[in-house]
Amino acid sequence: MAGSATGLSVSDSDDRIQSVRRFNRFYTRQIGVLQEHLLQSQFSLTEARVLYELAYRRNVTASELCRQLGLDRGYLSRMVKRFGKQGWIHTTPSPADRRRFFLSLTAKGRRGFGSLERRSNREVAAMLASLPPMQQDHLVDAMKQIESILTPVSDGAPSGLASSAVDAQPFNLRAHRPGDMGWVVQRHGELYAQEYGYDERFEALVAEIVAQFIERLDPRRERCWIAERNGVRLGTIFLVQKSQSVAKLRLLLVEPAARGLGLGRCLVSECVNFARHAGYSKIILWTQSELHAARHLYERAGFRRIRQEPHQSWGRTDLVAETWELKF
């Protein structure tokens, strides 16, 4: 039988096409997106996606939304006007270019989106609850694999990579599991010794932090993220509770081989979004003035330095500690 340009027979190609279409029909029925409005709310699926982008991103323009979501400019313009009349969205001019306007949710918009988000979480939780824990893990892993394979090539990166909500990223983020804490301590000790000359007392400090995290963990308000690709750990970040209203970002680390992929930005974004939805009003963090890449990520995410102090620690006599904060 004649082969296709891809090396597959026509029969094989047809079978795969029908399998993909069959899965699409099954999955759209499963998640209910064929309903006229999403989750019996007043919003269509596209409207809900726009609200999601505005809830989780800072300083986004209409042009960026059109490009990233594949929306018609006129359609989005009408949607934004309607949301504006309802008091859900407001626009602010860019300080750098008064011709550009940033879109953001108002307090009313955030409350409305929060209700939709909670309803969506309940729907997914109910679906997962019908499966045994092992099958839940298999389902989530399969979804990650589909996402990874279908992610488009971006900025010269190889295809077959997982993505964040906005940009193609060659990694997955997951919750911690047994074995991860040892890796966190080891890699902090090794990398900070190699790159900054910190001695083993820094590694001991990291070990103390992760031990307290495990012993006191409140999963509703605290979390560790592990970034990995093909089972190889690439980075991590922690969020812990300092008080009822204040969270603390800790232990951001990106492996040297994974730098430049946007991983650090993605980790910080995940941490900030989780803190916001967990009900904190502020995140603080403690870092060193010489950690330029990390400080750039914090500043880009909206953190501001509020304090600095020279100190001698971990075999170094020339360190300057900095405290940064982000208020919601």
C-alpha cells in the first residue's frame, strides 16, 4: 500500500485521525463544555478563558489576549466593553506608552471569577473522586503527556514540551513526593557552594527549613513545587505560612542546565497565584543582594525590596540580606 509523506500508510493515518476525533468527542462530553454556558454560569467558555487570563496575569493588553487566545479583535473588544459596563473590568494606560492600555479585573470581577473558579474546581474534584487514587495519578500523567506532545515549538525550543498557562515551557510542575526533600537540600548545598562559596552551614539551614515544612505542612495554605522534565528535577520553590495573612516564599532554585527556559518565572508565578487564592494579603521573602537572577524574577512579579542589612554567614563576610514583599 502506498505510504504517506509521514511514512504512515493511509490506513494507519485514517485510524489515528479517527482515534483523535473520538477522544475529542468523549472528552468534550466529559468536561461539559458543550453546554451553552460554562458550569451553568453566565459565561461562555471563551469569556471564562479571558477572565482566567486577567485574573492570573499582570499588565496584559487586548492585543496580547487576541494573539495568545486566537480571538478576533472585534469580538474581544465587544466582550471587554460588556464586562466594563458590568463593572468587571477596568483599563489603565501604560506608564511607558499612553497609547497602550492594560486590562485587569475589578474587585467585583475578581469575586465573580472566584465563584466560577470554585465551581470549576468542585466539578473536577467530583470527577477525580470517582476514581481510585492510582487511576487519578494515571489520568493526570496522561493529560500532562498530551499537553507536552501538543505544545507548539516556541523560540527555537524543541517540540514535545509541556506548557504553562501562557508560554510554552519545557517542563512540568508537580507537588512534592518522597525523595524530593533530600534533593532540595543536596542541590542547594552543592549549587550555592559552587556559585557563591557558601559552606555546609547553608546546607544545614536548608535542611532545617524543609524539615519544618514537612512537619508542619498545611496543604490548604502551603506548598512545594517541583519542576521536572522526563523525570529529571529541574527546580523548586516553596510557599509557607508566616501568619494568617502573610505567606513566605522560600528556596527558589533552578538547575544551571535549565536556566533561560522561563522556569524561574513560572515557579514564582505559581507560588504567587497559590498565595493569592489561599487568602493571604502579602508574601514576603528573604534573599541576598548577589542573587541577581532571582531578584530580577521577584521584581518582575511585583515584589518590592523593603529592607537590606549586611551580615556574615556561611563562611562569607560580605553578604547583604534583603527582605522583599508583594501585597495583594
